[in-house]
Amino acid sequence: MNLQLLDYNESERADYMMVVASMAGQDGAVTSEEVFAVRQLSLHYLLGPDARGRVMAAAAIPPDNLDGILERLSSTNLRYSLLLDLAGMAYRDGVFTEAEATEYNRLSEQLHVPENQSKAVLDFAGGVLNNKGKKVILDDHLATLEKAGIPTGVVSLSAIFMSDN
């Protein structure tokens, strides 16, 4: 089964993207690269103007209903692709700060993802994104996910491979 985030309704896609966007500001600054990425992802996922506005606002100030969004997503396989996109957003500016690590861990706990799986997703994202421009052997990185019991189909749901990561 090859699911895509576009298979979900706009409200669910906007919720997903608000969580991803909220990671952009966790290090105390939202870079132009992060703003560009959030804007591109919002367009890629066909979010309307209102939803795009909520997503862009979440980059500066996390939404008030973040806990509710995470609870809804925690019962789906979207939780793994969401973690992958959160890690991708954190790595987007080339620096993974302690504040971003703390937030990533907090969000993975709220998504009810076991620590070994959370670490596997983070290692996967770091391995792929820290090797931009180099030949990355994706199969080796996918094996990390499989070994942790994470369905590798979540990679197709994730946006970290979109455009120029």
C-alpha cells in the first residue's frame, strides 16, 4: 500500500503540517530556509489559503491545540512520517540543537512512539539529510527503520525527500 499525505482530508493535512511547522522555531529562530520549506510543503499538500496561514503561523508560535493534534495522529502510521518530517525540519538549517532534540523527544512521546523507534527515525533523517549532495545508500538507512519495526512505507508519506532538502 503506497499511501500519500494527499489521501487525507485538508484538515488532517493542515494538522500534520502545523506540527511540522512548529518544529521550525524550536531553536529560537525560524530561518528563511525553514520558512521556504514550510511554504513549499503547504503548497505541495494542496492546502488552501486559510490552512496555509495556520501552518505558517505555527512556525512562529505552536498551535494551542497541539496536544489534541498529536493525540489524533498518535493512533495512525502518520505518527512515523510525522516524526520523520519533524526531524527533517529540525535538520533543515543544518543544525540539530538541544532545544530541537528536547521537542522531538517530547513530541515522539506524545505520539506514543517507543524510544527505540523514535531514535531510528531520527537516525534515518540525520543519515539522509546530513549527506546532501553525497551518494546516500537509502537501502542501508531503510534497514534501520525496518529493524526498529517501523513500516518503511512511511517514507513515501514524508516530505523530507521533496525538492532540495
